[in-house]
Amino acid sequence: MPAPRATQAALTVAALGVVYGDIGTSPLYTVKEVFAPATGVPLDAPHLVGAVSVIVWTLLLVVSLKYVLLVLRADHHGEGGALALAARVAGLMDGRPAQRTLVLALGLAAATLFYGDSLITPAISVLGAMEGLAVASPALAHWTLPAAVLILAGLFLVQRFGTARVGTAFGPIIALWFFTLALTGVVQIAQTPAILAALNPLAAVGFLADRGPGLLLVLGAIVLAVTGAEALYADLGHFGRQPIARAWSFFVFPALALHYLGQGALLMAEPAALENPFFRMFPAWALWPALGLATLAAIIASQAVISGAYSVTRQAMQLGFLPRLTVRHTSAAASGQIYMPVVNAVLLAGVLAAVLGFGSSSALAAAYGIAVTLTMGITGLLVAVLARRAWGWPRLRVGLLLAGLLGLDGLMIGGCLIKFADGGWFPLALGGLLGLGMALWARGRHRLLAALRRDGLALDDFVARLAADPLPRIARTAIYPSADAQTVPQALLHNLKHHQHLHARNLVLTVRFADSPWVPAGQRLSVQPLGQGFWRVGVAFGFMEEPDLPQALAGLAAHGLPIEPAATSYFLSRETLLPRAAGGPSAWADRVFAAMSRQARGVAGFFRLPEGAVVELGTRLRL
């Protein structure tokens, strides 16, 4: 049933603030970088028309055609983003374990690259806004860097208080921002209407054809205009396809197109404005209000990627590629409003390093785009696979789609890769480190399970022995969370060793995070009676869900196994991991995994276990 019109309108306005903040701040720096000395593009009327034409048609092809018309269809139970897409495609690879692994690896690669964007977007957006100080008052030019550092530090420091109240203002502020972009563009176009020739796609084709060997240099700058496109797909679950598509088609794209045409018109009439074409579009009396509005827009664009980094981290945790980190909920009404202290601290350090290390939006432009374009390429590849396997498209149609997507994405990736030595290495290095950490954690978890099976007792054999050698019981329920449902939990063995009795009911509990964002209530629990007062219980959560074990276990009543909270204890095993004794070429990986495990959040807090009902028992385990 479609949402009421009032709800759709509210979602469309909200999508403006969250989805389009990144792409909406691109006019602060894009045109200036297209005509930077490094690209070799002359600053004259024909090249201005051609460059603006490429920007406008790139927005149409990448955002309108690829994302709005195609990629937004590739949801996974209503959720979007590279991880959700990879999980959906991996689910189609039954009987193909190698292909499934490759698809999940591509999804994780896209997730790690997102962190590069999460560092550079706040840095380049806020720096680009603060560079307006030099235009508004040249005497304040030396305050550009300190002001950017102060704003960014303040933004990260207030994350702990949540963004619910500020978020309600995001949509109207960004709506005002896009209205301002459109208005300033119309004013300049009216003064120099010759720029309207840029609407002809042949102008874009001619411009690109004339670039010759310098084509990738220009594309590396033009790609800055679409760096926020992936946000349309990543935020699909928050707003839905229609509000995102409507906001783009009827508001965002027209405003951006008019503004880029306006910057081109300004430069045709006043080439000296290339120093900062965005702020030069405003009359002197409007410079300070424009600076304030640009700062707010930059902060909102930064907030969107910060919140996205929290969400991606939580998904990676629950899919088993990162240790459990502290997640604090900052809103009682919205489960998506979260704050992760460790992620926040790492992002703050990285953003400040980027600001101080690069020093200007022009320098950061060399690093910007490479992470996003690689993510866009992965998305295009996975959507093509989905079109073939899930949508039933014929091979020829999929081949044409794949050629078009990879050709377009390949050009943009190539344009960014040639800036590798000038800063493009920064997001790739960050993504590589994160990818290595995820790989080491997944490898360590696999080895940990192998060690538990190697050193543990088979649960079925243990229960069978109890029939011949019964033990004293107490009239309570014991729940033993365990990573391996086939072996006796270490906590149970230690409890039996110290207390010489068992509980009347013993539940060996395993938690599984599915490849889907959500798990239906009817598929949440699985129960297998083992006899002798033992049950093997499985609980499944989606990777977008909050893992609340007591709430989930309340559903056991429907399986004839009601849980009385006051008579239930949770026995947890806290493993002290020891690297292999003999060392070896991969002993360092074991040490890294052990160090990551020590930083992981406890099971009790992560699964929301009641504090007064938890007993932790330690054990030493050699990998």
C-alpha cells in the first residue's frame, strides 16, 4: 500500500538533507578543478561550454540513468548499499562457493572504500566552504584552515549527543541550499545566455574528443560532480525509492544543472572569477550569508557520511568481519540513530590529518573520488549479475548493460587513478588497512572455531553420557551462548567443574547473522531437543537489526520452552587467546586477532543481556 502523499512529501524533503548533502556541495570546488593548470584546459568560451556540458550530461548518465532508473531497483528486502547488494547476489550463488566468496569480497571492498569517502567528504566540504572567507574578507584568508579544524572537531565531538534534533532541520536547510544554487545560476545565465549551448550533448562529445591524452585528467576533475551518487543507493532503506528519485528529478538535478551552467556563464564573462567561482557568483552584500549557508551545507554533507560510517561498521560487525564495538543508541524512537565511540575517534583523527596534511580543497580534490568511483564500479558489476540471475534479463541485454556501466565507471576510475601519487593513495591505503583488518578478523574467527572443535567435547556425546551418569540439578534455566552448537560450551564445563551440578534446563545457544537485512519473526528461532534437560537453540538476526537476545528468547514459549527471566542465568565464556606456540610466518596474524579480540565489546552488552543474570567464566585457548 503506497504511503500517503503527506508522508511521501516529508520523506522527499528529508531525503534532500541526508541523501544529497554530499553531491550538493560539489559546486564548491568542481568547476575550479576542471580548469586547474594540471588539466591543461584553456579558460575560454568554447571550452567552458564543453566542460559544463560534460558535467551536466555526466549527472544525467550516472545519477539519473544508472542510479535512479536502475540501481535503486536492486534493493535487498528494502535495503540498499554495497553490502546489502553483495549479500543479495551472494544468496543467488548456491552451489558456487568460490563465486559467493568473490561477491562477498567485492561487497566488503566497497565497504572499506566507503571509509575513505567518510574521511575526505567532511574535509573537502568544510574546507571548500571556509575558503569563502578569503572572498568575503581577504584579511581573514589565514583563518581558513583553523576555522575548518574547529568546525570539524566540533562536529565529531557532538556526535555522542545524537543527531535527531539537528536532523529535523537538514531537509529544509539543504532545500534552501539547492534553491540558492538554482537562483544564482539563473542570474548568471540571464547575463550570459550563450552558456545554454552546453545543454547540447554534442558539445560534451566534442570537448572530450579534443582532450586527447589529457582526457583522463579532465575526467578526474569532472567526476567530483558525482561523488555523492552512491549515497542514493546507500540510503534506500531509510527513505524508499520514490522519495529519493523524486527529490533528484524534480529538485536536485535541476538546481545543480542551473548552477553549473551559471558558473560557466560567470567565467565566460569574468575569467578572473576562477579563483573561487562559487562565491564569486554572489554580490558583496550576500557573501557572508552565502558563507554561512555553505558551512551548514558542508556540515550536513559531513554528517551524512559520518552516520553512514557507523551503519557500515555495524553491518560489518554483524556479518562477522569486525569485532564487537560499542554501539550507543542516541534516539529511543529511531534504531538507526547510533553513535560508535571508536569509529568516531578514528574518523576524527583521519579527517583532521587530511585537512592539515592537504591544506586546501584543491589539494584534497586529488584524493577525492577514487574511493567513490571504485565503489560505483563494484555496484554496477553486481547489479549486472543481479539483472541476469534475479531479474531474468537475456545475456545480450546484460552484456550491453555491463559494457555501458563498466565503460562509464572505468573512465571515471581511470581519471581518478592517475591522481594516485598526488593524494589518491590516501583513501586506497585506508581501505587496504581496513580490508586487511577485516580479513584477519574473519580468519581468526575461523581458527577460533576450529580450536574450539579440536579441544572441545561433542555436545551430543556429553548429553548421552548424562543418561548413564546423572548429575545433581537445580531448578533454574541456564543459557550458554556458544559460537559452535556442536561442542559443549567452555562455560558449561567450567561451571560443572566448580559447582558439581547442572541446571534443570540447559540451552546451548548460537546466534547467526543472516545475509539479509531483516529476519522475519517466524524464522527467528530454531529449537532442537537433545534430551536430559538440554536443548540446542539457534537465534537469527538480520545484519541491520539490533541483537536483543532476551527479547528474541521470549519467543521460545511458542516452542513449548518458556523462559522465566527471574529464574534464568546466562553463562559466558571469556576466552584468553594465545598465539601458536611455535611461531611461524602467520603468528603475527594470530597476535593481531588476539589484540582485536581484547578490544571487542563484551557479549553481555552487545546482546543486551540483563546485568544481574550474567556469569562470566574465563578460559585460555591456543589458536
